[in-house]
Amino acid sequence: MISGQESGANGHEEVELNLAPIIDCFVVLVTFLLISASYLSIGILETALATPGQEVQSPPEDALDIKILSDSKIEIEVVGKHRQKQVVEIDRMVASVQAIKKQLPKIDTATVIPTNDMSFGKVVTVMDQVKQEIPKVALGGKSE
Amino acid sequence: MKKRYTRRSNSRPQNEEMSLNITALADVFVILLVFMLKSFSSGLQIMPNQPMTLPQAGHSDAGDISAMKVEITNNAILVESEKAEDLSVQSSPAGEYPGLRKALNKAKEKQRYLASQGAGVAKPNELVVLADKDVPYWVIKKALVSAAMEGMTDAKLAVVKE
């Protein structure tokens, strides 16, 4: 809506835009968006499925296999040139991976191998912890 | 100490009309609206359509989410919000999901058609998996194997940032 005001004898008219209805619309829109907004922040964990028989262009010198044996035990195995294996408690896993990474800094790939009946939430927790040290984390599993 | 309240003398006439300058207010609202519309539209793409609890992770990336969406709940698998596989019937960890493969193939065909029409579509070899945290791992693995058989080898797992 435009309201006009006569400014005098010279016929020059000052035009003023009425912003009140626009502000009303904005208030309604902003309120609606605030109410319907989701405050969950969703992130992405990049992964790939390691399948047997898959061709690898240039296999890494060393890689890490992390087998989740049970809810509390994890087997960490270095496959490649510097083979080694250890079974640790799940809460000691990060420290063990850190130690291996310090010893073999070229390791940049890990494969998490959970048991079939393990919940997806638990698998993601382990992947997340491994990702602290190793940037590329793939998922594996026993071939059926 | 005594407080003294003084009244400022006003030179204005008493019946003068006061008008509030709402231009600045309008500016603020425009900025707020643009910001909220932007976050609203980017968040919608990745939101699950089925009720589920996503797992939590602290080291996730914001990432590019322009990939095909696969939702896995305890009862069903959905591709781009359409039911592809019923999980309420007993199934074994071995093999693949034929319904999921068919749905992925159909979705890829749709994306290809849309791309030929010039529309912006998801990347053909990527998928975003939104799965409930209580789903057993073999279901996820079987779904990823089925997707890999359709040439979709890059999987992204959707998580809630801690």
C-alpha cells in the first residue's frame, strides 16, 4: 500500500511505502520456520564396503583390520609388510591404534569387521573412534 | 543520596505524531528469512522420512549429500522414500535384496532421465544410507552388497553429529 503526502504548492509529492503488512508477513514466516526447523545436525561418515575379490589399483603397504569380537573385545591386525596382531579391550582400542599409527605412520586405511548380529549404532561408534587416527575407514564382513 | 528525577524539557508541541522507522526492522527480517529458508532447504534433503534413531558420531563431515537416499529401518528398506524391501519377514544374512536392486535400478533410470532433461540430480555411484542404530549389521551389509551389484560402491552413512 502506498500512501501519498502532498508537500505543498509546488505539486511535489512524497511517496512512502507502508512496510507494516510486509513485516507482518515476515513475522509469520519466521515464526513458522523457527517452529518447523530441525535442530539436529546430520553429518556423513564416508565408507566403502570391502568385498573379497575386489581389485585394488595400488594396494597399500600396510593396512589395519579391526575385528569386533564381542561387545568388549577387539582384534587389531596389521596386514601387509609389518604383520602383527593384538586383542584389546574396546576402551583401549584408540590407544592401541594410536600406537600402531606412531609405529607405522604410512597406514591410512582401516577395515572395520563387525559380527553380523552387532547393532549398526555400535559399528558406527567403532568406526568413529578409528576415524580419529585413520582417515579412510571401510566396512567389511565375513563372506556368507 | 537523594535521587533526582528530572524531566527533559521538550520543545516539540504536545500533539506531534510520532512514526516508528521500521525499515531497519524489515532489513533484519529479510536477513533472518533468507538464512532460515536456506538452512530449511539444505536440511530437508537428508532428513529421514521414516521414524528412526540415527547413530551418533563425533568425527563426521558436513559432506556433499547429493546422492541417492536409502533408508533402513527395522521393518523396511526405502529408496528415495519408496518402499523397496520388506524386512518384517525372516531373511538370512546371505545373498542380496532383489527388491532393493530393482528399486535402485529404477531410481537410477529416473535420475538418468532427469539428467537428460537438464535437471540437477544425485551422483550415479553414490548413496547415503540412513539407518536406525538398532538395525543389525548384516542388514546394512546385505543392502550395501546389493547396491554394489548395481554399481553404487561409494556409501555414505548418515549420523547425528555429537
